[in-house]
Amino acid sequence: MYASSSNDSAFYLTLQWIDTVPKVVKTVKELKRQKEIALDCEGFSLGRKGTLDILTIGTMNKKVFLFDVTKLKSSAFDHGLRDLLQSDRDTLTKLMFDCRNDSDALLHHYGVKLNGVLDLQMVDYLRRDGMKKKKNAEPVTIRGLNKIIDDGGASVKSRIGEQIKEASIMGKNIWIARPLGRELEDYCAVDTLELFKLRKRFKNTIKKRRDLMFVESEKRLAN
């Protein structure tokens, strides 16, 4: 068991490893009370040809849940989590940032067809693209998360991102280590909880073009 909780983290109030079926059941019950969650996956060469080792879910009240897919495998999804992730946007919106590899891994490894996803990378792109057209500026490009979040989160993304990149080049999967290590836990927290800040920053754009944002997000999901 790798349960962890911290009051001194700059990124979350609590962080908990979900590594048994009873914990999955209990956590899913708690998540069903939310209207919006933030979602991210980690693995080696994440996608249908790689691994899916950790599924991170963050909540608006700064709770982070790390589902240990390496340990639980399909049991992580067979006790309510799959249904939760496949629910529609009115039931539960899933905030993500570049959902493509995550959705590909979930679908092809565990038969989870994500639904109700708001991909904030696409929201950021469409927002800037609309501003560009008004100003007749240069074409906009897709941005990474570390380019648009605050300095604290961006620092973690950049620093740990380099370690992840180096490990990947060496063929090493750092996401299967247990315990995982505080810095990688922080990385998982940033990848989810920072999305609530972006959601707030983009709220006017999302309100005006809500249906378009969800349609464009859906186009990125694996099928």
C-alpha cells in the first residue's frame, strides 16, 4: 500500500494511492459527487503500443487520486471507474490537456471509451485562433501545458519532464516504481489540478463556444 497524504505540498491538499479494489469502489463513490474532474494518464510510450501505469484524477478541492493501474490492471476499471469515465459531460465533465494518447491507451488496453472530455489544449488553441483572426496575426500553434500554467507548476513540468525524457531514451519506465517518489507525485498533481486554473481562466471562451469546445475535444478521442 502506498497511501500518501500531505499538508505541505504546494500543489495539493491530499494525495492518495488507489491500489486495492475496496479503495477503487470508495473513491468512485466520492467522484460521483463531483460535476467536474481533471484526468491524466502516465505510462511508458503512453498509447496502444505502450503502457498505462497510473491514472490520475484531481478534484476542485485539491484532492489527488493515483489509480495504480500497474498493480490493479483491469480491476482499476471494472468496479465503477470505467462507467464514470464513459459518462456524458452533463453527468461529469473530464478536464484533460491533450487527451489523444491517454484516450488511445484507455481504449485499447482496458476498453474505456472516454466521454464528456473538455480538452483544454484545444480550448487554448481555439481561443487564440479566434483572437488571431480578429487581429489578422500569424497562425497560432498548439502549446504544451508548461507554456501556459503558472511558474510553480511549469517548473515541475520542465524539471521532471527532462528526467522522464531521459529515462524514456534509455528505455526505462519510471512510472512502475513503487513507491513512486514525491517529485513524480507532484508531477501527476500538476498535470491535473492546474487544469482547474485553466478552466477558470478560459471560462468566458468556454461559455460562449461550449458546444464547439466539446465537439473539437471529442474529435481527439480514440475510437
